[in-house]
Amino acid sequence: MTLGRILVVDDEAPVREVLTEYFATEGYAVEAAGSGVEALTAIRGGRADLVLLDVRMPGLDGVQVLRRIRELDQHVAVIMVTANEDVRLAKETLKLGAFDYVAKPFDFDYLDRAVAAGLARAGEKAPGGHATEDDPWKTLARAAFSAARAMQPSARTSTGERLETAALAAARNAAAGRDAAADEFLAEMQLLLDIAAEFGDLPAADRALVESALEAARRSLALAG
């Protein structure tokens, strides 16, 4: 089981290698492209659910590639990768259909959450919206990220981000066959849900959605055991 298919697009080999190795060890299927042309070939082949796309590249730059991706596929999530001096340009790409942007050097905690949220959004936008329904762990991540991102900023910082992190950790441990560790993170998620509900930070409907996904994930652990 993989958590999703990521395409890393960057003309710098060290950046491609770092991102590819990191996300592969986190449980994703990762492919790398060194140019915009290679990236578009992969997109045409339907080989990615999410793209990490460098803004500055020779030939076709990231903005041009983003425009063409959107012509080819409206559902794949695109996260722009930028140097600090290009953050203003990266923000502009949100108007062109990018899901988010991240700056170098990477904050991997934020990048983790951005990738998971992008994949969740891509699943929701896919035809029929059923891309993750057969996988309880992807469904759990989507529910957790949707609930967390609907929280008010203070609640998101104090509870929502921890909920996202626990959902990712549960899914990764389940994918690696570490069922006991996965179950511990599910218990942490339940505690966070209870706290958020107690403080009025999580509507009943959102809580019910995440708890339903939690129960499905627990059942899958029981079946695997």
C-alpha cells in the first residue's frame, strides 16, 4: 500500500534526490523529473496524484508547466517549490491552480502536511470523488485534514496540526506493518478529537466523519492481525 503517487520536478539533482528519498521512506510512490517536458510526459501518462514543482527551471519554467498541467488534468494537486526570493511569484501561482507552495530550505513538517492535504483534495476532486474510499488509511487522512483545515486558526495550531500529524503517522505505520504503533496513533487521534469537541473547536459533523474513518481504520488493523 502507498499513500499516493508523487512526482518531483526539479532541474537540480540534489533536490530531486532529497525529496524522492524522503517521501519514498514515508510510504509514497515517488517519481522524479528533471525538466518540464519530462513532467508533462508523466502527467499525460497519469502517473501522479500530486506534483512538487520547482518554480525556476530552464526551458519550461514552473509557471508554464503549471499552466499546461491544468490544461491536461484538473484534478492532480500541484505544490510549487520556491526559493525565498520567489515567494511572491509562488503566491501568484495559487491563482493559476496551484494547491500550495513551499520554500527552500524545506520545513519537512509543513511539507508533510501540505502533501497529505493536497492528496486529500485531489481525491475529493477526482471524478465521483471516490479515489480514496477503498483505502481506510487514505480516507482517514482525508477526513483528518479536512476537519483540521476547517478549524479556527488558534485551534488549528493547537490541535489541528497534531491531528494531521497523528493521521499521517497512523497511516505510515500501518503501511509498514507496525500495527501496534498505528493503533497508538489512532488512540491519540481520538483523544485530540475529544479535546477539540470539548472546547467547541470541532463541529459534530466533522467529528463524526473523522470518528467513522477511525473506526474503519481500526477494523482494517483487526483484519490484518
